[in-house]
Amino acid sequence: MARVTEDMIIRDVLLLDEGTAPIFMRHGMHCLFCPSASGESIKDACAVHGIEAKMLVDELNEYLEGK
């Protein structure tokens, strides 16, 4: 199973599992299919949105591990 890292592009995580979308949205990332999501890493997006990247990555991995 793939593990999400802070350096992954948001779109790649969504392509890995669309069920991750609600997790991003709960953290204030509502524009998941905008051009930025196609080229922006989780770490960079978190910096822009004022979110702790580790917390988001941990939640994404917890979701994926539970599948």
C-alpha cells in the first residue's frame, strides 16, 4: 500500500484514492481540482492554508491503512 508523504502532489493522492477528498476538505482545502492541486505538494498547500502538514498526512495515511 502506498503511503502519503508531505512531498506528494495533491492530485496524485486523489488519484490514489478519491476517498481522501473529504479529508482535504475538512482541513480547508476545498479547491481540490484547481490547477494548484495538480502541481502543488501537500507541504506547500498546507503552508498556504496555515495547516500542519504532518497532521494532514497522518490522517490521510490512517484512512488509507483502514481500507
